[in-house]
Amino acid sequence: MTDAADIRREIEDRLRAEGFEAVAIARTDAAPQAGARLEAWLGEGFHGDMGWMDRPERRHPNALWPAARSVIVAAANYGPADDPLDLLQMRDRAAVSVYARGADYHDVLKARLKRVARWLAETHGADVKVLVDTAGIMEKPLAEAAGLGWQGKHTNLVSREHGSWLFLAEILTDLDLPPDTAETDHCGTCRACLDACPTKAFPAPYRLDARRCISYLTIEHKGHIPAEFRVAMGNRIYGCDDCLAVCPWNKFAHIASEAKFHARAELSRPRLADLANLDDAAFREVFSGSPIKRIGRDRFLRNVLIAIGNSGDPALSGVAERHLADPSALVRAMAVWAVSRLLDGDAFAGLRAAHLPSETDPDVAAEWDTAPA
């Protein structure tokens, strides 16, 4: 019978051959504090609309699969070729989170994991489950327990070798494999990530209030984005990288070797005007194979119109104005907000007189009423 240590080495070799830069193993019970921390976080309401965070398997991997004994954690680097913060100064362009500029990592990594999992099952008779950020296990605490990095003050994983730009994926197995040593915290007194947050989403180090986070607001939140956060969003239309980008440990980061994680040309520095002109069919075509597609055209345009309102460019007011009669109330509301920011009082008052009397949605009508005339 093959020794467990030999199997472990084979697993690492195969995952590295599949393009994963780091591989480590933890026991399923290696992060016992994760469940209690999740309970406290949920109790404060910091999860916002993300009801799926409150699932039994979030507390412990064995709630998902009782027979699991080991968690094989694999990490893939998606480091950008440039500083994502530079794009924030280009107000007529859209800033898309680095992870979403290329192919959908769920698809890329799952295909690789499945090949290794299939080999593990066929060669060593293991039962396996493949997870890529889609099942409810606490992957960052488990990655820390496995030694891949530590959860920084921004709550994301930080690696001494790769910085902050890592995708995580897991194979759960019933094999009892030799675990790695947990990583320790190396944040020290640094608070760069906390201070960089545009919406002050960190009430304390290691605690994130998702309801204030631009990534949550632009991706997970399905409704109207509260007015208090819109200006701070700037030109960020899908996600936010600020807390990741400023981490000093990124001095060890490197550009992603996987070409599928490189920015697609249309998402490198896209013009807001071009994005705002996408109808539903065009949106689906442009973002086919992209994680952006999952938020749908209406939420996407909601975000783009906020960025247009923050552009300070009156020439973009016409782009926003075309959406004042959009079928989606979500889009119409942000079109109102955008034109109110770009037009002078008289021009905006004329639009209000033309559109408000026929507006049937109370949220959109409220935007007309509360915008400066």
C-alpha cells in the first residue's frame, strides 16, 4: 500500500503540474475557531444580503461531508501586470477588480482540480469532493491552517511568497493525509489595508462589514446602492482591489503565469460610455465566460451609471440621460443620480419636469426628489 506521505507528495506534484503555485493540506478540524467567528460576524449583520453565508457547512467542513478527513488547499496566482490603483484616476474609464478581468476562475480552476481528484479516486480509491468558492466551507481559515498564508487585517489571505493575489480551491477527501504546519500572522502594526478602504468597511482589524464594502455593493447587493457610498465608489464598477493592492507583502507578488487570468482587452481600461451602451444581448456576449456576467445587465448598468456620475465629465451626461426611460427601475434611479451630478440646475430641472410625472417606481421618484435642482 502506498504510504500517505507518498500520496501527499504525488498530490502536490500533480496540482503544481496543473498550474497551482502553492499546495498544502489541513485536517478538516484544523480551524475550530472559524465557526464561532462566523457566528459573531453574522450576529452583527455584517453579511448584508448574503444569506448563503449562514449555512451549516460554513461552520465546519464535516457539516458538508461527514466522511472528509483532509482538505487539500491549492492556490493559483492571479497577480496583475500593473497597479490596479492607477486606473482610479482615469475617471472616464471603468475600474474592474483584477480577478474579474480575465476568464472566470471558477471554470478554470475546477477543470484542473477535477483532473487531480479523478486521479486520486482512481489510483488510491479515495472519495473526493472538488470545491472552487462555490460550496460553503471556510476556505481562508483552512488555507491559513494549512500554511498557505494568513488572514490579514483585510480578512483576505496573504502569502509571504505571493502577496494578496491568490485564488483558492480545495479537494475534500476521506484520506487521512499528513497535514502541513499552520502559518502565523505577519501583519504586525501595519494598517495600510484598513486606511485604504474608500468606504471605511473595516470597523476593526480583521473585521469586515460587507454592507460597506464596494465589492459587496457592486457584486452581491441586488438593490439600490445607498447614496452614502456612491461618491466613494469612484469609477469602480465591479469589485474593489484597494485593500489588496496596498498590502506591503505584494512586493513578493508576481504577474500571473496563466494567460487566462490576464486582463481581456475589453476589460483592461474600458470606456464608461461604451459599457453604458450595452443592451442585454451585448452584455451577455461581451461578458461570456466572465464572472461579471452573473450580476446581470441591470446591476452592471447601475454600477456604470454611478461611475459616470462620479466622472465629473458633463459630456457623459447624454449617455446617462438615455437611461432615464430604461425598463429597469434600478437603472433609471442611477441614471437620475448621474445626470444630477453632471448637469447644471436648469438642465436637470428640465429633465425632472419631463420624467418625474410619469415615474411609477417610488425609489426612482425619490431620486428625482432628493437630487439637487
